Amino acid sequence: MFESKRVFVVVPAKNEAAWIAGVLSTMPAFVDGVVVVDDGSSDATAALATTAGAVLLSLEPSRGVGAAIVAGYREALGRGADIVAVMAGDGQMCPDDLTSLVEPLARGEADYAKGDRFGHPDATHVMPRARLAVGRVLSLLTGLAIGLPSLSDSQSGYTAITSRALQAIDLDAVWPGYGYPNDLLGHLCRSGSRVVDVRVRPVYRGEASGLRARHVLTIAALIARAAIRRAGAAGPSQSDAQAAPRAS
């Protein structure tokens, strides 16, 4: 538990046998439960997750990272989670930063906390330059579309959300594939949820960026849809993203 809140972590994973055991072994002690969602893996991801003691959900065939996370959210809510974080199965999210993501939610300061790699001093020499440049443009466009102009790193999948915020949106309507973080932000802002950026460490091992032109086009379409929905929605007024405590 973290300040009397039950914290679960959802780990979406597809063919992450090389990394999943390491990810699960480094979960902070305050985490009450871990749900690994195996999104149609063809390797030993599922077996390794089970061996490590995680709750395993298997999606077959693969449904996409967004659908995997939503399935994990539902499982965590069913197990009584107050806060649900997301950490990818590829080891690119530093477990030491989880405290900084959960803290503003546990203290009632925010409903959704998302990692901001761009704000970390290591970003310019750790993240691939093309990924950093494209990410900044997409973040700017996403922020403008959903009414959070100071939003940073909209593509970050390292997040934490309260059970109340999850119950305030239609999870069935969230985009199931690549671009899920942008779409979820739109849903949250239309529901009046408070969103904060939290600085997290960028972790890369020299691999090429998974962001492709087709993904950029999908995200652009999702951003446009979010802007249209916001313009046509009659709901709570949108406020700018709040500053959250920064990870040291």
C-alpha cells in the first residue's frame, strides 16, 4: 500500500521473455499486486510471468497494447485497486520513479499522472533524436487538442490512474492499439479528470525506435478526433496540466 491506497501495476507484454522477469523482480515493495497482460506472445512471456507470481491475463490473438492495458485495468479494479499504474514489459520504465507517479494520486492532488521523459536532463542524450523530435510535436498537438497546452510527452506509457478516474470513462471506447495514450488523455480530460506530468528517467538500450510513419498517422487522426470531440462536448471546462512533484 501507498499512504493507505492499494496500488496495482499493469504490465502489458508481447514477446518480452528477455525482460519480463527483470521487470517483475524490481517492483517497489508498496505494490499490492501485478497484472501481466500477455498480448498474444509466441515466446515464454506468459510462463515467466506466472513463475514470478504475477496475475496473468492472456489475450489470444493479439488485440493491441491499448486493449491489453484496458484488460489489466479491469482486472486490477476487480481486485480492489485504488491506484493502477502501467509499466511496460520491456524494461524501459525505471521502477524508482513509480513513487513519484503514485504520490500525487494518493494525496488527492490528481487523478492521472503520466511520465515526462522530456523533462529529464538525460532526455537529449538518451532518447533517439527522431523519437524526441516527433514526440515533442505530437505532445504539443495533443495538448492543444484536449485543452492541456502545457502537456509534455504525450506518448509516455508510464502512468498511474485512480480507480475513480477509470470508472468515470468508457473503457470500451478507448483506442485499442498504438496511440492509446493520446486517446486516453482525451477521454480523461472530457471527464474532468486532473492530469499531471511527472518527470521520469528515459531508459533506452540502443534499440531503434518503434515509432513508424503509420503510427504517426494513426496518432494524428486520434488527436484530430479528440479535438473534434472536445469542441462538440458540453462538459466540465478543461484546465491546464498541473505540475507534479519531479522524480530526482
